[in-house]
Amino acid sequence: MSLIIDNYPLTSNMKYFSIPLGCLFALVACNNPQPKQATQEPEPWENFSYPETKKENVEDTYFGEKVIDPYRWLEDDQSQETANWVKAQNQVTFGYLNAIPYRQKIKEQAEKLWNHEQLSAPFHAGDYTYYYKNNGLQDQDVLYRKDKEGREESFLDPNTFAADGTTSLAQVNFSKDGSLICYLISEGGSDWRKAIVLDTKTKQQIGDTIVNIKYSGGFWYKNEGFYYCSYDKPKGSELSEKTDQNKLYYHKLGTPQSSDILVFGGKPEEKNRYVGGYVSNDENYLIIRGEETTSGGKLWIKDLRKPNAPMITILDNYDSDTFVLAIKGDKIYFQTNLNAPNGRIVVADIKKPTPQYWKDLIPETENVLTPVVAGKYILAHYMKDAISLVKQYDFDGKFIRDIKLPALGTVTLESAEEDENESFFSFENFYTPLSIYKLDLEKGDTSLFWAPKMDFNPNDFESKQVFYTSKDGTKVPMIITYKKGTPLDGSAPACLYGYGGFNISYTPWFAVTYAVWMNNGGVFAVANIRGGGEYGKKWHDDGTKFKKQNVFDDFIAACQYLIDNKYTSKEKLAIKGGSNGGLLIGAVMTQRPDLIRVALPYVGVMDMLRYHKFTSGAGWAYDYGTSNDSKEMFQYLKGYSPVHNVKEGTCYPATLVFTGDHDDRVVPAHSFKFAAQLQSKQACKNPVFIRIETNAGHGAGTPVSKIIDQTADWQAFTLWNMGYKKLPR
């Protein structure tokens, strides 16, 4: 279960990071604000004062130590008092942002660059070819289709779901023959979803809308019904109340949801916070995965051809990430990191699927493996220093060929049915907009299928990968990108982005928001710090629990590298990250406020003592540990928890905190409390604001119009607080 944000659409597979899934920006040394230049216009900071935030004497005791939580009342997302605080904060924040003279120009630049047709890789279902398309500035991507004669029509347009564009198309699943679709919608960015079934020929709804789906799609069994996962609806706020027991249900078409069958979960003695259930491609087996945290899972399989068939346990522990890759006849294929931190593919007899019977099909290598089944083949995607490589194998494990890729960057592979001889993949990097390629699976030839037509020339930019040394001597990769001609003498503004958690890898991607930044003279850098998955399971584990400080040290070393090598200076460095990356920014800016000028934490996990008390947050304990685990774990978490490490008398960087009022993954109270602490204790004139997006969640499904506004806001705030009275380029 990933913790991503940053809002840029990756239309090829409907992923979003604003972070789908963040950027980091830090600039000028906070204790050395830029001198005010003579002007008849008042500086934006001269006309604001922070709203008053009351303090309460709320006290918790951990292992005999008392901890004060003065802003606990901001955790109540249903109170009018919290709503009033949000409104007051936004009034001050947007008053400041709107006074920055070039904010509107940045917005216009983003709109112009964004305004081009965007397309996803096509896929087949029944008699149609489907794909997502956005004409340019549509708030949500539209699902289109073509019939066999090539006639195009809009099939599902989420822009019609809500007037403000905040209801998104979250996921679609077609029945095997393509005659039915189960599509999920998200309202206001919430992780709670609704499912609607349509006849794809008539577009008529079949049955009732299914509600309260979370962290799941609707996975078909024949044309009879589908499986989905849900939690019991919370008694309190559905946006913040703890949910810790995921359940798998089967919904039979034509019956009310109240009669849906509980297939798995619900036993108090074995709670799985995350459950996944889907049907094999031949529709003979139900595969179920249960997870306690975001790493490691148990695995079961059930033969659907036998009415009373038992649930067979494949893995009975949480020691590995193992998934069923394919079932072909009497053979079952797994993707696993069990005894293989970088991943391998194994095969077994379907009647003997447990690990003692596994045989290596594609053994582990020095690079991290993520495979996809395409036609009669396995496309083995490898990540080498965060760069994609693709090799083709057959199902006997025979190497066929290396797939030639357009350049160095990120490839996203698409699956294909067994009778298909072609598949598609998307390619992008930090200066190459996402394009789609066709792959001939028999010949291995690749050809450009679609490329965007936009006012952006990749040849005007350059990108380089460097390896720098962290505090403990570990070598860490970082990719630095900028427009050719950008001065590398320490004078350029720079934005450093990082995440560092949950085994998530940040490979090169293209986003309009950063293209705008670089067009205006900015350097954009991404550090592949520990906690991520760039070098497999060990790289992830070296950034978890009592090793979490490695993540912050890696990022601090990246800041120092950019400064020492004249890509920027302390006065021109900004840091940005979202979700777990928001925690990264909060921790780094409180540990080293002298190193950066601007901090931009997005939807961050900021209260490390209480994060596990909200929604499904306890599932993040593999990475973090919890404050009630042990005295040592409590003290370690308290030692870096951003909310608990804001100190009186310290000059913090200019800070713009981002969150959404409907974020039910990382509840907005994290950001509320962090902003309140900073505003209360800031010891210099560097501004501290919180920007609270209304009717928005963790990032997925954020309307394009809101993403463009956010782009204008963070860049205007960043550059203004670096001392720029006009755009640097």
C-alpha cells in the first residue's frame, strides 16, 4: 500500500503523484533573509499575520515520559472550530500567494505547457480497444474506445461526474469477454470508493452502486459477479477513524450489497489491514493476499471449479513480497523476493504451490526485477541505478532477447493477453515527455506509437546521474536535470525531491510542473535515498525503524552535494516531498534548518507518535515502528518526529505546507499540527503558511486545474523567498 503524492498525471496507466505519487524544494538560508529592496509596493509578508491557534494542555504518557500535544483539537475534522481554523489559514496563505507579482505568469506558463493532447497505452476488451485521453486542460482523463472499424467514442467521462472536477475515475476492470465493466469512482480524493457496473454495449448500469470499497478494484468472476475489499464503515469520521481489518467480499450481479458474501477476513484473531483478492486469467482460481503492514504478505489460493474447495495456504508468514504472476495449465508462476532481495521468478506445480517445491525460472540478479506477462512471454523489467532495462523470456525460462529502449529513463510495461502478438510500453525521463511504443513480441521490434505534441524541446535540456556519499559512507545516486545554459556557479535556484520509504522507487519521470521550473532557470534533482526500492529489499530495510535516520542523512548529503558542486547555494535551495516524502522534508528542515531556504512538505506524516491511530496508518509500522512498541522505539520516533522537534528560538526555512481536507490516508491533522508549531515558534521573518486544498485528498485524482494552481503557488512562493523580484529566466 503505497504512500505517494505530488499531482502529475501519468496517463499511460492513470497514476497520479503530486506527490501520485512529490517534489522537494529548498532555497535560501533561513537565518539570512534577503534584504528588502526599495519599492513602492509592499512585500507580500508585510500585510499578513498568522491566525491565532489556541493551545490546550493535552498530555500523553509514554513509558513514564510525558508529552504535551497542544494542538490535539485540530485532529477533529468534524468540528466547526477546525473548519474555522482551516478557513482562516487559507485566507492568509492565498492572500500572500496572490500578492506575488509573477504567480499568474507561472500559472499561464503551466497552462500553456499542459495544454496538449495526452494519451495512454491502448488495451483490448471484447470488441473494443480502450485508452485514456485528455484534450489538454480537462480536469480528468476520459476513457475512450474504438470499435473494429476504428470509430472513436467517449466511453466514460469523469469530467461529467462533478461540476468542480473532483470526482475521478479511480479504476476500471472488464469481464474476460469485455461485455461488462466495473468502474470505481473517488469523490473529493478520498480512498473510499464506489463501484458501478455497466453493460459495455448499451452503457446501461446493471444493479446497484456498491459502496465503501477501499484499497481495491472490482475483480470479475466470469460474468456472474466480482470480488472487492472493504473495511467496516467507521463509527466516527470516515476520514480519520482507525480502520484495521480489511475484508474480501463477493458481489453477485442482481443482488443487493447487503447479501454480499464475506469470502475472507473478519476474524479478530487474525486481522489483515490490507487484503487483495482476484481471479486468475483462466478464471479457475481465486488468489488472496493478506498483509499486516505495507511490506510482506501471506498468500492463499482456492479452486473455483470446486464448490466447496478449501483455501490452500501458499505462504503462512509475512516474510516476503510474493505474487502470482501467471497460471498456465498445471503450472503456477510467482514473482517473489523470498530469499532473493532483488526479486526472482519461480515456478511450481499448481498442486504443490508452497516454497519447498519452487524452482527458479528467472533467478535473482544484481538488479531489481519487476516482471509483466505479455502474450506468450515474460517481460522482465530490471532497474539498474534507477534506470529501466527490459529482457524477454518465454515460460520455460529461456532468454529471448534484450528489448531496445529509446533512451535512458523509465519504462512502464503493459500486459497483453495470451493470443496477442504485440504489447505496449510507455517511456519517459526528466526531460522527455511520456511517449508510447509498440512492441512486436515475436520479432522484438519496437516502434513509436504516439508522442505528445507540445511546446517543449527535450534537446534544450540535459540530465546527469551522480553518486554522492552519505554520512555513513553509503553511495547514493541522484539525477540532476536543468536547461542548457543554466549557470552552474551556485546562483541557480534548485529543487531537490525525495521520498525514501515503503520500497518505492523514484525512477525518472516527466512532469509539466518541473518542466516549468527548469524553463524558468531552475535545477531539478531527485535523490534515490534509502528506504526506497531502487536497490532491492536491503535498500528498503536500511531506511526503516531504527535505521530511519539514514533516510534523512542521505537527503541532507544530497543537499550538501548540490551546494558543494555549485548547482545551487544554501540561499537558493528548496526541498519538496509528499506523504512519506513530506515526513522527509519535515525531519530535514527541523534537523538542518540552516541548510535550506524553502521547505515544501506535501501531505506529510508529521506526528510520529500518533500516526498509527488514524485510518489504516498502523499498517505503516514496518517502515516506522510505533510509539507503543517499546521505550526505545518511542524515543527514536520522538527524536525525529517533525511535530515534536520544532524548537523555540530557531529560524526555520520559508515553509509552505500542503494538505487536502479530505485526505483519509495521511490525515490533514499531521500538517495542521506541524504548521501550528512552526507558526508559534518561528524565530525569524521567514514565512510559514499552510495551503489546504478543499474537497481534495492524498493526491490521486486531483483535477488538472488544481494541479496547475499548486504549481503556480509552490514555484512563486519558492522563488519569492529566494529573493527573486522577477522570474530568474
